[in-house]
Amino acid sequence: MSTLPFAFAYPAILGALVALPVIWWLLRLTPPRPKSEVFPPLKILATVLKREETPAQSPWWLTLLRMLLAAAVILAIADPVFNPRTNSLAAGGPLVLFVDNGWATAPDWQRRVQTAEALIDDAESAGAPVAVAFTADPTNNAVPGTTTAARDMLRAAEPQPLVPDRERAFEALRAALNGTKPGTLAFLSDGAAAKVNDATVRQLADLKPAELRLIEGDTTRTIAITGATNAADAMSVTATRLDSAGAASLPLTAQDAQGRAIAAGTVDFQPGQSVASGSIPAPFEMRNDFARVSIDNLATAGSVHLLDDGFKRRRVVLLSGEAGDEFQPLLSPLYYIQRALQPYADLIQPNTPDLAASIPDLLSQNPSVIIMADIGRLPQETYEPMQRWIANGGTLIRFAGPRLAAAPADDPLVPVTLRQGERALGGALSWAEPQPLADFPNFGPFAGMAKPTDVTVKRQVLAEPTPDLAERTWASLADGTPLVTTKPINAGRIVLFHVSAEATWSNLPISGNFVEMLRRIVQLSRSGGVTSEAGAATTAEALPPFRLLTAKGVLTTETGTARPLIPNAKTEPVSNFDNPPGLYGSEDGFTALNVLPNNAELTPLDTAGINVLREGLIGGETWSAKPALFLIAFLLLLADSLVVMFMGGAFSRLRSAARPAAIIAVAVSTTFFLQPSQLRADDSKPGDDQIFQRLDNTHLAYVVTGEQDVDNISEHGLEGLTEFLTFRTTLEPAPPVGLDLTKDELSFYPIIYWPVSASAPMPSTAAINRIDAYMRAGGTVLFDTRDQFSSLDNNGGASSANGERLQQILANLDIPPLEPVPSDHVLTKSFYLLSSFPGRYSGSPLWIESRQDNRASDTKSTASADGVSPILITGNDLAGAWAVDQNGAPMLPTVPPDEMQREYSYRAGVNIMMYMLTGNYKTDQVHIPALLERLGQ
């Protein structure tokens, strides 16, 4: 049954179809009619009662439904498979697998591997050797071997971002077979010709295999980008596809160097069209950020087109020594330059002829190139900005003319020293004839260009001979005099054409070479060039692989065995085994090498006149109808059950029983939908917006005492500490917040600064309770009496008024025992190494919670997690030392006047904040010896 488009996995089950007539007969069978006896009273009742009739046999359509159900079950068990794979190999020779593993095989590579493994399994069953040759693998070993070795080769192979080199693979295969005729030769192809007149199928047929199979995947996804041009208003993209049967619209995405999509477009194919163009509209500045263009949903190297600096469209400023005559445009110095560069660059001209005003304005637009046609001298004030622009990477291109010929020789914006005046070639008063051009040297941007045979020069400005003149000459006349000279200046350069920009001195501006010469010079304004300008003897510089493209279109830093790319100005570089697609160069500048050359076209393989058996990959066309048949059988069974229930009157009984349930459902739904307001929850309170704002960042907080001068110092002091934290640490607190202890939420702040003032109102009991709860929850309060408070015990001497007020406040708080900060405490090393904590004053110690080993076991502890003290007390007026005005100047002097004391005060504030936020993590360093000992180190 292999000749049919389907096959049965269990064909013997089809014998059950013979039983269908029997099933029909059983379903249509009518039982024998019972013998009836007439009972007279029943005749009377028969005329009164409604007679219930029962059919003698099932309806024909119900019988047909059940027959179809039985047939579907039988066919499902037989398991019909559509487009089954042919599992027989031709006898008489080895199995040969000629496998494409180029860029177009990346989407369905696993299916290709499965297909090849199935063929190897068939060869193993037949006891035939297997030879495998990959078309994108430079190390082919196609000698027939065991099936195990073939499987290992297959599993180790991967798709490559290259066009298959089938000729190389075929030669390796033919040498390995050494005249042996293959049995089955399976060509697992990507379907595309590798080059013009690709004769791979014909060459494989010449090996005289008993059977030649051409196995292809889904060619509708074989699409590649073959060109991208940065036009005047959009980027033009050219794409080609293999399957050109129908119309298609493909989405394009342009990405920057970080892989972010910054623009999009489409390319549309018409039916029968294999090459199409699309566009990605974007502003000039955005297009210059494009790093790659790709077709969405196609993960192949061919669907990605890499871009380098040469793609970027340059911004070129055009300056002329004289205004152009609109009635005689051919005599304008800028006419031919505009015509030459219009397709490749964005041209800008000044709005005013005053160069002193226009040049600074033009430089502010960051042009890549400035072209000056016959300008002798610039305004004096413009030389410095022009030289600075060139040194930063700008390219200045100058053309000679009468003005430049008469200019002084000390012009800093010319690449070589010029002789005053001009040289005339030809004419009645000249012995010299107009000179043609000499061959371009093998360095510089014109390397590789053919010498123009129809260009002659009649007039030029001459350069003074210098030892390095030859190194600076990019083009010269046949007599050796320079035509184009250059001079690098830091990151930029100056280029001079020793002829004018219009056709009076030479016919170069009206030749096609003029366009190419200007285009190449403009392209040199990119950050990294292809050629080297180190000296006259240097040739094209080899570019090392920088980023390489995988078969799935992803750039990777692994370069493997890739060799440096040697640019050749005569021909476009083509990707190969030595130079895979990717970026070549360095971070400063690179050249893009794509999979397909510009303007390439995908065409199908030529199989005309060749007897070849075409197949598809496993997992594509082959599919089993068993699940569908079982689904059909289930639906038929469900329909039969519903029909039987309907004929038995089940639905009529359900209708009467469903009425109460429907009434209840309607009532419940009505109650639910008619009272939506009861389901809403709105627990917002006044001030919630302010709370959400303060949750976004860390804030330093202080207690508002009600005294204007004290609160002002507190606010400015915390502002000064906030600025110090921002500049000296990674902590960047938001502006400080003044707190009303009776109203504001306190849990948002890690520390609250409380300037104790005896003249301020005594905090209420509710405020004291909130502070107590705040400290219990892990918060810390820094009390500052601002009076050099030195002892909590007032028995040793008279206490200040602020000290007495502090004792009144602490009397209502559940605080732990306190001690001055020990010399080894984490506060002395949380950020800075400190021995004291001064403020405006330096006489008071900083009191903190006593450590566990210094207090009795029965004392109440309010220490928060990680050893952070809930209370700090000082009398050194920290906020007074931190306070700064709007200009950043200190508001209060230190006592004694010492700026280092203020610096140490800031450092004390930093240590306190770090201690609040990080706890005692630095004290863990004392356990390092024990940890190392436990680890055995």
C-alpha cells in the first residue's frame, strides 16, 4: 500500500469491516409479533385512553449513525497514516547521505537529523554501510562506515551560517566512494542552488546510484536579505526568497548595537516574484544607529543583514568661495559635488554667506565631512573651531581654484605646502600637454580602482616637494605631480583636490570616477577604516574576527577557527569557511560580512531531465488520522446518546424539573448584579499619596519641635548630611522630612533625629507612646541635647535644661541600659574609622544601648534585630555642624572653629546611617579565624 498517499499501521484490523452488514442486520432486526386475544372491555378502554406506540424497529438514519460509529472505531484501530515514509532502501550498495547544513537548514535542522537517522536505521536493518557528507563542513570524511559512526557524525553536526559548498563536498564523496556505486543516495537539500548553474543533482546522478532521493524541507521559510541602502529619507532593503508561488508581506526590524528594536518596515513579494525591495522609514539620526536588519520570525543567518560604519549616512557640509549662479548651474563649484554625493549623504549648506556666522552654526550640527570649494582664507575666528573639529574626527575636503592658488602658504587647513599660483597645462603659452591620471597607489581609499583613461587635467595647484609628499598622495598625474593629497590630524584628516570642483580645470568632475572618489573619501569619516594610512608601503590591513554570526542569526564572541579578513578593494568579500559571516575589526571600527553577497538571488535546484524521487522531511507531511477518527467516533456516540434520550422523553421531564432551579438562578444573579456598590472596597485615607511618595526612597527624618530656629537648623542639618551621603556613599537619600509625632507615620524612617529643647512644649503621652512603639519595632531615635551632655546621672552635677527635658522624655520610654560607644563598637568602623563623634561641639560622648555582655540578664532589652541600638544620645549638636545654607556654606561655626571637626561630624553621621541600615555586619569579621579553622584552611 506504499503507492497510496496513506498506509495503515495495522491493516489486518480492516477485516472487521466485513462485519458491518451483520451489524446492520442486527440493528434492523424486528422481534416476532405476539399473538393477540380480544378482551371486550379493553376495546372500550382503547377508545378512551391515549395509546402509547413503540416502534417495531429503529429509524434508518439512527441505524446509519451507528454504522458510521462502528466504521470509525475500526478505522481508528487500523491507524491510517497519510504520506507515510518509504522505509525501503535500494539494495546493492552503501547508503549515501549528502546533507546540506548551510544557513537555510537552521529552522528545521532537527527534522533533518530525524530523517537521516531513520534512513540510517533502515540501512542498519539491511546491513548496509553508510557514508555521510556535509556540504558546509570543511572536514568532510565521506568514507562508507558503520551506522554507529554515521549516527555520531550526524549528531555532532550543526547548521553553519554559510552557503553550502557542494562542489567541495561532492569531490570528497566521490574520492571516498572510489568508484563504488551507491545503493540509495539521499540528498537532504535546502532546495536552493548554491551558485549560478548549480549542477549538484546531475553530479550525484553521475555516481550511478540505484536510487536517488531528493529530500527537502519547507522552502517557504528560505528567505534572505541581500542588501540595505541608506537612502535620503528611508533605508531600502532588498530580499530574496526561494518559494515565489504566492504573495507575501514580511515584517522588517532594525536594531541598534544593543539589540533594541528602533524601527520597523515591510518588504512585499508579489506572486511569482523572487526578489523584492522594502523600506524602513526613520529619521537620519535614527538610521545612523542601525546595527542590523532582520526579518521577523525567521531565525536564520540569511534573514539577518549586518551593518557597519560604511552603512551610516554622512552629514556633509558644502561651502563655496562664491555664490552659485542659478542660471548657469554647470559653472557652480558645488554643482558636481551635489550631484555626486546626493544619493549617499545628507548635504547641508549655510543659510548665510557670512562664514564667520555660518561655520559655528554648521559645526554645531556635528557634520562628518566639510567640503570647501575654492575657498582661500576663512575668517580668523573660525580657524580654531575648524581645527578642533578636525582633531575630533572630522574630515575636511578642499578643492583648489583661483582663490586657493592666491592664498598665503601658511594656511593651516591644507594638507601640504602649496606654491602660490597655478600650473597651466596646454594652451598657446605652455609647453606641457594636459596630463592624464597615473595608476592609483595600493594604499588610500582609491586602492583597487581602475585608472580613468578619459580624465585629463589642464590646470592644478602644485605642492612643494617634501620627504613625506609621496606618503600623503592618494592620486597623482602621469608626470608624478599630486592630484589628491591628505594629512591626518589626530582623529580626523584634511584632503585636498589640486583641481577645481567644476570642469574648467579638469574633466574629472564630469566623470564617473569623481563620484566614486568622493564616496570613498566620505566613507573614511567613519570610526574604523578598511585601509591603513600608516605609510606608503602598507597594504590592506587584515581585520581580526570581532563578532561572528551563528546559523540562527545571533552574534557571538566565539570566533573559533575564523581567520582575519583581508579586504580587497577590487572585489567584494564573500563569506566562506575561513571568513564566516560576522563583524571583522574591533570595537573602534569593524566591517560587516554577510551570508549572501549584494544583489544575490535564491533559485531552486535544477533537476530537469534527472530521475529523482522527491520526499519531505519526517514530521512535516506525515501524520496519523487515528486521533481524528477516535474523535469522530466519540462525537457520533455522543449524538447517538442524545437521540436515544430525546426519543425516551428525558428532555421533557428535565424541562419541568429545571424551572425552579432557573428561578433561583435568576434571583441570585439579579441580587448580585443589582447591588454592585456593596462589593467595592475603598479604604483610602487622607495623606496616602504622601505616604506612597515617601516609600520610594530613604528619607532622614527629624522631630518638629515647634520652635522655628531649632526646626530650621534640623532641616538644613539633615539636608547637609543627605548631600554628604550622596557624594561620599552609594546611599542617595531623598530630602529630609519633618515629623509630627502625634500624626505622621514613623515606621518609614530608619532613624529620627530629635533636637531636645527645654523651651519647646513637652510631647504628649500619645507621642511618647508612638515613639516607644517605633523603637520597639526596630527604629532608632537620635536624641541631641545640643549642650555637650556628658552624663545621664544628674547626681554628679547640675544638668542643663535640655538635659532635664530629655530625662523627662526618657522617663516615659522603655529604654535599655546605655553606655558610651566602645572603641571596638561597629559604629566606629561601619564606614569611616572613627574614635569620637563630634558635632558643633566635641565634648559629649555618643550613648548607645549597652551590649549584651555588659548588662544583667534580667534587664529588659529593646534592641532591634542585627544589634542596632534603638536609641542614641549626644549633646554635640550634630545638626548644627551639618547645617548648610542654599549655597552649600555652613550655617553655624564649630566650637572651637575647626573645619576638620565638621568633616569628622559628617563622617559620624555617615557611620550612624550605615549602622542603621546594615547593622553589625562588620563585627562578623572577628569570626573569620574560627570560620577558616572550621573549613580546614
